[in-house]
Amino acid sequence: MKLLIIMMGFVLLAWGSQPVAFIKNVQGNAIVKHDNIPHAIQKGEHLFSGDSIQTAKKTTIGISFNDGTRIAIGPESIFIIDDYIFEPAQKDFHFNMTLPKGTIVFESGKIGKLAPEKVTIKVPQGIIGIRGTKFIVEAE
């Protein structure tokens, strides 16, 4: 299994896809879909733009993004990393995510401090733009 994950990592790097985050911790069961291929989430696993995460009952996940942003995903949630770019040398920042269902706790990293207008969270009833550093979002 580890060999398969390593091989997948090399293939993704060859295609130019760069990791945007990693799974810091997992308690319970969750699935990540990368290129519409689902598999069980593992601690330490890298995440990419376009990935979606779905958590089961009594499951929580901690994610750490490249800019230092931290997101905790609650039970029975769906979270999608729509677009993430953190290239401070080029002053290129984007962080767009969707929370169709569930709960997240968001703690802003460098993108939220340098370019807060570039961070958005889409929820079923609208869009949230960040103006603070830490908050909770719940979508039913």
C-alpha cells in the first residue's frame, strides 16, 4: 500500500500537481476523492486542489495547509478544496473551498493575513469571505 501511495505521488508530481496541504490527524473514518478516485484518508497524506473529503459519524480531521492555515472538519461533513495557490514570491494567492454539508473550524494562515479577499468558503446559502483569523462554519 505504501509503495502504491509513493508511486501515485511521483505520478502526480510528474503531471505538475503540487500538494497544498496534509492530513495532520484523523479520528474515525473518512474518504478523500482525488481525481474522482475515493480512498480512506490516512494521517500524513497530502491533499491537492480539487480534492474532496467526506467524514463519517464521530469522525474529525485536522488539515494543515502550506501557508499555515488550519482546518478541522467535523463529523458527517463534506469539504472541497476548489482552488489553492500560495506563491508569495509572485504575490499569487487563492484559497477557495466549498462546504456543502457539515462543520469546519477555520484558522487563517498567511493567505488570510496577506490577502483576505482571496479566501472564500462557499456554503449552500451563500459565500463567506474571511475578515478574521479563526471562526466556525456550519452548513446544513
